[in-house]
Amino acid sequence: MKITEECINCSACVDECESNAIYNAGEEHTVNGESKSALSDEHTYIVPELCNTCKSCVEVCAVDAIIEE
């Protein structure tokens, strides 16, 4: 899953994600206990290693900015 540039940073997907795989723009994330820098400074992003592709984020996205890769 990937969040495109159409994202308006509403954070609805962040709150919806049961896997805690979605982070706000510029926010550091953690994989296997290791902190990593943000994958995007412009819009909300999905950490591929944490995503289980349940697609609950797709359902809540107001602007259809989440796609399958």
C-alpha cells in the first residue's frame, strides 16, 4: 500500500491502521525496535514492513490517495 501526493494529511488512516504502519508527514517510525527517519516530509506515509495490506486505510481515505503497489 502507498499514499500518493493527493494526500491532504487528514490523519484518518493513521487512526484507522491496526498495524500502526501509517505515520504523519515528517514523523519518525520504528521497525523491529529501531527508530528510522520519516519516509515522507510532505504527506502521511505507510511503512511497507509494517503494513499487512488489510486496506482499512483505503476505506477511510477522504481523497482516495491510498493505492496498492
